[in-house]
Amino acid sequence: MKLTLWTYEGPPHVGAMRVATGMKGLHYVLHAPQGDTYADLLFTMIERRDHRPPVTYTTFQARDLGGDTATLFKTACQDAVDRFAPEAIIVGASCTAELIQDNPAGLAGSMNLGLPVIPLDLPSYQRKEGFGTDETFLQIVRHLAQPCARTEQITANLIGPTALGFRHRDDITELTRLLAEMGVGVNVVGPMGSRPSDIARLGAAHFNVLMYPEHAESAARWLETNFKQPYTKTVPIGVGATRDFLAEVAKITGLPVKTDTTRLRLPWWTRSVDSTYLTGKRVFIFGDGTHVAAAARIAREEMGFEVAGLGCFNREMARPIRALAKDYGVEALISDDYLEVEATIAALQPEMILGTQMERHIGKRLGIPCAVISAPVHVQDFPARYSPQMGWEGANVIFDTWVHPLVMGLEEHLLHMFRDDFEFHDDAGASHHGGAHKPRDVVAEAAPAAADVAGSMPDAGASLGDSVPVVQPSGQIVWLSDAEAELKKIPFFVRGKARRNTENYAQTKGVTAISVETLYEAKAYYAR
Amino acid sequence: MNAPAPALGCTNTPVLKERGQREVFCGLTGIIWLHRKMQDAFFLVVGSRTCAHLLQSAAGVMIFAEPRFGTAILEEKDLAGLADAQTELDREVDRLLSRRPDIRQLFLVGSCPSEVIKLDLHRAAERMSVKHAPHVRVLNYSGSGIETTFTQGEDACLASMVPTLSATAEKELLLVGALPDVVEDQAMGLLAALGITKVRCLPARRSADTLAIGPNTVFALLQPFLGDTHAALTRRGARHIPAPFPFGAEGTTLWLQAIATEFGVDPALFAKVTAAPRARAEKAIAASAQTLSGKSIFFFPDSQLEIPLARFLTRECGMTAVEVGTPFLHRDLLSPDLALLAHGPTISEGQDVDKQLTRARAARADLTVCGLGLANPLEAEGMATKWAIELVFTPVHFYEQAGDLAALFARPLRRRALLAPLAPRIEAAE
């Protein structure tokens, strides 16, 4: 038994729903009590879907338990087939139904429904949502994919995108374009957008593009073994990764790399002098393994950040993420406990977080800016505009997304110069985070004018800095009052770093009382 | 206003009882408002990852530093042996209470999996109460989806508290149901103005606010879904004051009137106290009634508030009810509302969601009240919808909120009118 206050991943049957909802012509008959229908709103509200997820819940109640829940399941199956006329159904149990052991697979299999019945075995008390997507897609592919002749043109399947994915919708468009420029067509995209009859012809492609290993690596391996289709190992998020991906496609297909980079702006944007302030920003990266690995490379090689720490919530990706962390000289945090993530961030005091919506909240509490790079998704992660993560346009989107929460270069200098100005005081926050602006009430008659500076993002970056205590009695180290006052003069967005560096320095030197001298000795010591 | 009760109310209308797939939350969802109301309580669901995911999804983005609810997630090894699960639960509770000394009441909340494996939470609660007394009181109830639907979770929670209340012989009024503090204060203010001052609320805001009950206690329900709590209070000798529920100017007046009659309040005083807020409420309702008047409405079952709300919308806002669905029809509590609801609409109890969708599509009411899983799909079909869940998360009771309640229903219609130039081409997710 484990106490959980919030969870990055849902149960595995929600993963199966993500696959089913992404597809068309497939129906999911889920043996489950009434409350499990909550999962529908994830799709209709967060993703703004205009159809109910194709799921029938058997809705058994306590009074059914002594009786015949098996018949209830069979009736629900028959009704679903009659009403929705799917090409195939997947059947399974949610956590409660797993306990009553009705064997949905056997029941549905015995019914002669006249369509493919794909049983799912998703152990609810051991695994989570990510396993559910991967396993469900694997079973669909195993049951439906047929051997077939390769297409005349060189084509690829794009596999991995699901409903409720982080920018999956737009990644498909971007990848399709990248492949088209190379002369490679797209055979099937799945699960998102495909029908069972499309899955049947997966074998016609020359290779598979594994977009998100979380959701389709098992299927990619199965197709490699059974249909001799190689699959791409690089996830094309970021400029370097996209180049590597294209090189990988060239190697698989024997085609030369052809790509139009006129739309790629990240390299110049990051080299332009205004971006100098990005140099060495310490970032903490957390999310699903795929997006974290991609973000780490972009952070170091394409933005000039320093990766202060990284980790992922999905245990399935623990091994590659640990290896990656080693390469970056940091410790990997593999955890689905957000309190542990919060404690790690608080200890590392990064200047920026690249994380999930949960890390965005953590950042708000700790006064650290955050850009969202990964699921679990939030309604904000489904923008109306085209906003991929993959390919050249994805790189542009990432540049903008990551820079937005930061205090900009010139603004940093202004804050330094005018830090005693009523508009630039500690609690003011970045000016483009309008709603957070809180004028200091020292000059009563001047303050009201500044109070009108209100923007459109009331939830962003609220009270930057005010949760960083000026005196931090960490361990036995004490800040003397003059050092404390001096620390307060340092602008809020670097104060956390200065405090942490000074304390580390004091600790290594065996200093227990930090004076102004200690502060500046530490500054000199850490000067780059 | 206060049109005479219809000659033919819905008291004897045959009820369409349905059994099939339901599109509603389970009783665990009540934790989202109960934990805000009871400020020193922690709700520990003993369940699965699904329960945890439901709670955070229903709570939306409301993630606090450390919420006062959580899930003890059952794992494979807990399912193997039950003795083990009790020990594991003890360990998790010890850990939780030592980290959160501010917690004075702990609710162990049963879920579908814990009910199916027959994990005895009552025994666990008794054991823990002894261990952690007097600092923490431990209670248990079931919010499982195999036994409770949405708001029934609050009913189960409040009912679990009734046996623990101390005894009194005083004549007191008990208000039952978790309302936002500001609304509760308004109710207390109105009752005080009527000279009724010995009033307590269940649930209390903090466990230290002692509640007592006895044969001279009379109680009024604030919510229509409190059937089990009603029964538990009656078993303790308390007496219910039947009344329509306090939604809208009429509902609030009739609810207050029933209490005033019980306490022998002078009619002149009653008229004096209620006149001004009632006039304000009527004026506020009138603003939205312009939009709602003459429009039809279809209720999917959700919170059990449907029948009182249909009464409010038809009698005070001029709407016509096509179907009023409720997960569970509690006639004992709802007869005053049913009698006021004009004959006409289908009254349905339970759900078979696909059949009901067919009826809703055929009816094409001007406004369809439904859960979040159905709202966008129906909007995409061109039907205006109102999210039912907002009705339990928003202050809607009593005079000062009557206008807000009407506005909640008017807003989707006003919004459609504003956006008319963009219709009918609606782009939704693929």
C-alpha cells in the first residue's frame, strides 16, 4: 500500500482508452463500475474532443456482485457491437473488475460477434498508463496486422501518437512534411487517426518511425521481428536530433538527406546576441523519458543551458534516463512522487524548470520559472495554433516556449540598475507576467499607476521570489545580519543561486557564520 | 412568484426507471468539496490508482502544496492477504498523522476495490480511533462506485458522523449539508433575524465545534441527496422539517417558512425579515429569466439536485422541463418539490446513457444539463449544454445566490447568441 496524493500516470486502462480514442472504428468494452466513466472527461474536456471516447462501461453495482456480472458483460458487448458497428473491439477489465475475475477475454471470445475481439491483460495493481498504451497498441497490431507486399514508393508508418498526447496532433503533421521532403510517403499513422483496417496494412511500409517509445516500442519491435521492418531510434525533437533522425532515415532507405531548413529559426535565435543571457542557465528537467531526453540535449547543445538535474516519472524509461544523467554528470531522479520531485528542485535551486504541469505548479510555489515539455497534459497543452515539438518547426516552438518564462536579457540589466525602483523591487516579477506585478507600497502616491500593469496570464509566475527566504539556516550555517542584508540586494532571480553557492562554499571551507566577506569570496570562487 | 402549486404536480407521475451504462462520478468525488469544508479533516481513500486519478481529474488543476486528501493505493501484495492490508494501512496512517499534526479528523474512505476484497475499514477506524485518541478521530464510509453515485458520497460521509455526535435534550435546529461558509453564514444570519439562534451545522467547519443531537433536535436538509443522513438522524431521535430545497426566491422562502412555523415565529416578523432579500433575489433572477423564459430543458442524472432545480427553473425562470433525470429519486425528501413541479416532464431514475442520449437528441431541448463527458460531444452536435458539476461546486443556495443560479443556466444560451456569427461551422478535436 502506498499513499499517493497526486499521480503523473493514470491506471493502465486509461492508456488503453488513449489508444482506442485516438483510433476510429474501434470500440473498447471495459468491465468497470460507474465511477470509472470519469475518464471520458479527460478526452472531452482536456482535449476538447467532439465525440465521446468509444468506450462502453459495463457499470456493475454492489448488488450484481453475488449474481451474474458475466452476463452483464456479455450484454454490454453485444449492445456495443450492435449500436456502434465497430470493425474490431478491445475488451478488458478495470481495477475492480480484475478482482472479480470474470475473464472478459473468454466471455467475448465465446460470443461469435463476427468481428475481431482483442483481449487486453492490463494488471491494474502493478502497472500504469504508459504500459497500458504500449501494451494495447501491441495487442491491436498483433491481432490485426497482416503480411502484405511493400508499397512501390518508399513509405513509413508513424507509430506512437495517441489521444491525450503532448502535441501528438502537430508532431504528425511536421513529421509527414519532413519525410515528404526526403521522398518518403506515409503508409499508416497509428494509433491516432487509424482504423483497424489500416492497422491490417502496416506491413506495407518499408520501415516504422517510432515517434514515442512510451506508446509503441513493443509494437515497433514486434513489427521488426515479424515483418522485417526496421524502426527509427532517434526521436526528432530538437535541431540535432532532427538531423540525426533524417540521417537515420537516409540509412534505412538509401535515400539522400533532403530537407528544407529555411523555416528553422532556432539556431539563429539562440546565437543572436540578445540570447547571451541564456548562457549557463541552470535547468532541471523532468517529465516522460522521451521528452526529457530530447530536452536535455536541446538545453545543453542548442540553448547553452547547464543541466542541473533530470529525471522521469515512468519507470519503463529508467534505464536510458539513468544512462543519460550519467553523461550529463548528474543524478537521475526516477520517481512518480511529486513531493520528491519538489524536494529535489528545492535543493538544486535551478534557474528554470523544464517539466510537466506539476512542475509548473512546483515552480510557482518555489518562485522558479517553468516551461512545460511533457505529459500529463492539461487543457493548456492543446493550443489552437500549430505547435509541434518535432522537426524544424518544433525547434522554433521549443525556443519560444522555453524563453518565455524567463526574465529577458535587457530586463535583467534594468532590474540590476533600478532594483530600488518601486516597479523593480523584489516581488515585482517579470514585467511580461503582468498579473504578478505587485507594486511595493513605499511610495503611496506612485504605486497606483504601477498597479494598472496587469497582463493576461494571472496564473503565471505569481510572486516570483517571495518564497525564497532571505535567511536560510540550513544546517549549522548562520547568515550574519550584514550578509543577509547584502544578499537581499542581489536581484531575486539569481538570489537563490547566490545563497546556495555561498552556503556550499561555507560548508566546504568549514565556515559556520556567513559574513559579507564570505558572500563575495564565494562569488569569486564560483566566477566563471 | 409563489404561483399556487400546480393542480397536477409530479407527485404521482410514473417514474421511468433505467438500468445500464451510467455516465456519472462515484461517491469519492464528494471529497473535493468536503475537504474544503472540514478544515481539519483528511480523507484517505483506500483504493486503486484509478481512484487517485479520478480525484485529481475531477478536482481539475486544483493541486495544492499538499492536499488534505489522498489515496492509499492497493498493490499486488495487499490483495494476496488481508491481514497484511490492515497492517499496511496502519503504517500509512501513522506516517500521515505524524507528518500532518493539523489533522483532527481522518476519514477512511472505501472504494470499489476495497469493497470487493471486503477490507474492513470500520474495524480499522475503530482500532485507529483508540490509538490516536483524543487528538484524532477516525471514521469510515464508502464512496465506492458500486454503492454510491456522486453526491451520495457526501451523504455517506455525513451519515458516518451521526453516531459520534454527543447527546442533548435541548431544542435545537441542525442544518445538514456541506455548503460554502459564506452561504452557511447567510442562512445563519436569516435564522438569527427570525429569532432562531440555537442552530448548528453538520458538517461543522472544525471538529472542535461540537455538535449534539437528541429527541428535541429538529433538522432541515440543505441538499436533496442526504437520504442516509436523514435516516441516521431520525434513528438518533431527531425530527426532520420537510420543505422544498432552498433554491431560488420561492424555494428559500418556503424552506425558511417551514422552519419558522416549527419555531413559532411571528408571521409579521417573517415577512419583515424575508421581504428585502427576497425582493433582491427576484430582481436578480429576472435578469436571467429574460434569457431562459420559454426555453426547454433536459436533465441527465448527476447530483440529485435535478428535481429541485427543475422546480426552480420552471416556476421562477419560465422554462419548460422535458426530462428530469436523477440518479436516485428519494421521495421522502423530494415530495414537497415534486408537488410544485408542474405535470409534464418525464421523470427518470437511474441511467442507460445511450438510450437517454437518443431521447435527448430527439427532444433537442434548448438547454441540456449533463456531465463533463457528454457536454462537448453534445455541443458539437449543436446542442447547448450546462455542466452539471458546476451546480455542486458553486454557491447556489438561498436568496443572495438565486440570481447566480439562474445565471449559470442562462450563460450557455447567452454565449451561443454572442457567438452566432461563427456558427454553424464548429471545429472541434478530430
